[in-house]
Amino acid sequence: MADLLEMTCACGYRRRVRTGGLMRTWEEEAYWPFHCASCGVVEVNIQAPLACPDCGATAVSPYGKAPVSLHQDCDHAYVQAWDYKACRDGHLCPVCGQHDLKFSRDRYSIRAD
Ligand SMILES: [Zn+2]
Ligand SMILES: [Zn+2]
């Protein structure tokens, strides 16, 4: 149910994100990547009122939907947690402002880090 991914962009930006929750606590705590205008990519608890965990802004947009994600019409979602889903590519990068951010699930590099 929980997943650890990395979002990477051609400009060099990368951010590790968790999605979903743990079996015992998912009703209180489950995460999905959101875009905050001030903080960039943040992990928001989707089981609580949506807000940026860093600055408290409530104007956060979930990845996987416009306007922060484009072309989300892939046949199979690359990432999913409850009603939230996203394709692999087409996500807004908070650094360069292009929709070049993509998810990757490279478990080996996460472990080696
Ligand atoms: Zn923020
Ligand atoms: Zn970028």
C-alpha cells in the first residue's frame, strides 16, 4: 500500500516521495505528492485537511491532475493511492517550471543511497 518513489527532472531536480500509507495507520496517515507554490513538491497527508506540511498553505495541487500534471491519460497509472493516481511523465517541476518531472521506482538506487 505504501510506496517510495523518486521524482526527477531533466534540469537535475530530484525529490523522494512516499505515497500511500501503512497497514496499521493508513486511516490517519497516507501520503501523496502535491505541489505547493512556495515549497515545491511536498508530501501531503490525504487523510487530513489538505495543507502543505512545510508552510501550511492550503492552496496545494495534487500531482496527477491539471494544472500541475499534463497528459494524464495513460492506460495504467504509474502511481496510485486511493483516488489519487498519476502517469509516469508530465509533472510540473518546481525548479525549471517545465512539465518534465517524472516518477521513477528505482528501488536499487534508493537502497544504495
Ligand atoms: Zn508550502
Ligand atoms: Zn526541472
